Amino acid sequence: MEIIHTPVLLQETLRYLSPVGEPFENSAVMIDSTLGEGGHSEAFLTKFNNLRIIGLDADSKIQARAKERLACFGGRMTFRNVWFNDFYADYPEELPHPDVILFDLGISVFHYERSGRGFSFRYDEPLDMRLDPSAGDSVEVLVNTMREGELADVIFQYGEERYSRRIAKAIVQARQLSRITSSKVLADIIYSAVPAQYRHGNIHPATKTFQALRIAVNGELDRLPRALNSAFDCLNVGGKMGVITFHSLEDRIVKNTFRDWGKQCTCPPEQPICTCGGKPRAELLTHKPVAPTDEEVSENSPSRSAKLRVIRKLREREVVRNEEK
């Protein structure tokens, strides 16, 4: 089987999320929340004999590749074809709670190179970009139906694209002549819409817009805060959670969430009296994000923007009940 995607920050992830020492002395359960082709899971199963992994992925096609790759580990590896936020929100009763949780929020190179769903502007493919092709509207629907202002807002907010309004206007004008159905056609529209000097920068001028549309159609930033909180509630006390992000919007959510869990008082700000006892729910194991080495970036360029943040769970959430008197 040809492996297409190289897992980022692999050695750092193995070190920070290692299931060794207390409370992992006999066995441990890990959830790979974004399994992809299974690179991180393969490394963890190979290094830690006491570990079992549950692998989640919304894309059944890429999960089939992971199943083939990880078949040699037998019952130590199980699979769930599901969005991670749905899985943690309704955690299956029959499964043990995890000691280790990993989120790798990057899009697999497989999706760009082999999925045929228009993730990359380098190929002329149907304009889809859904990780689960059976759910929701595709990017084709989005770019052909959204109002110009809404489209510009999506491109600016999720792609941090400074020419979002120019690009949105060009897309609306183009779709009046013919429906936009392919990744190459969309990339050409964007290329023509931006100033000449912007076309020859460090990245292709369509990069940020494609990122924004992919985030929007998959609801990536909407899923993340809910998933982090639900996953943390499922995590065993003493367990560790690591999140690898690839752009500032994701990293800001993770950083702020971890920071809040690490505060001495974790009560809601609107609550007048502290009821949590002034104890943090988590310990920050990475006070600053862990970045890839220069060597990794030179060998695997998609890793250049990766950041890893890790916490350890210290206690469960306090449940406050208002009892009738």
C-alpha cells in the first residue's frame, strides 16, 4: 500500500502523549480523533505495547486505507466512521474512556492528491471539498448560491484573505455566465480577480480562498470548540490531550480553551461566587506551542505551519445543581 500522507510532529507527539507511568501502568486507551491514513496511530501502536486505539474519521474512503495499514495490530485497533464532535458528544457506553486523545486538524495530503474532490487548485476536479461526501452541501453549491457579501465574509473570516471582496465579486460575476463546477475554474477566477503583484507571492492566490471554503463547507471551526470540551469531559483524570493545528484560527481556539482549563478558578465569568474550589481542571504541558524542526519542514513542507499544544486533565468538571427549597 502506498502511503501518501506523512504525519507531522510525530516524535514530539509520541513524547508528549506517551502512555507511560501513572496512570498508564498496565494498559491505556487512546483516541485518534482524526485518523486519516493512520500514521500517528501506527507509530503509537508500534512504540507502546500497552496501548489500544480507537480511530475516528468522517471520511470512509481514507479510513479504508487506514484499516488496511493497521490490520497487523489486530484487536488493538478499532475504527469509527464519524465526525469527532458527534462521537464525543454522545460517547458510546460500551467503550472505555480514553487516557490519551489526539486531534490532528490538518487535511491529509491524500485529500489533495487522491480524493478527486477539488481540495487542490492544481487539478481540474469536481468542486466538492467535503470530508464526508454524503453530508451537507458541497463547495460547488456554496460558490454558486451564496450572496456576494456572505461569500466575501466567509473568505475573509476563514481564509484571512485581504482581497476577499474582489474575489467574491469575481465569483458572482462568473457564475452569472456559467455555473462554477471545477476546482481549476474557481482557481482561475480567483487568480484573475487579484492584483497582478499578488499573483506572484509565496503562495498561490487561491490558497486562502480554498482554505476558507473548505472550512466553511465542513464546519471545521464550528465543530472544534464543542469537540474539545466534550472530549475533555470523556478523558480520564490524569489523561492527556494533544491538538495539532495548522492555522491561526484553529490555534486561537485551542490556546484559549486550554488556558481556561488551566485557570485557578474555572467558574463561568457571570457566576458571582466561586463554586469550583479554585482548582484548575488541567495542567498545561506545553506553555508555548511545539513547532516542527527545520529538518522536518525541509523534509515535509506541509508541516511548516503546524503547532502542537498538550494538556493533562487534573479533575472532573464540577456539577452545580440548583435545588428547590
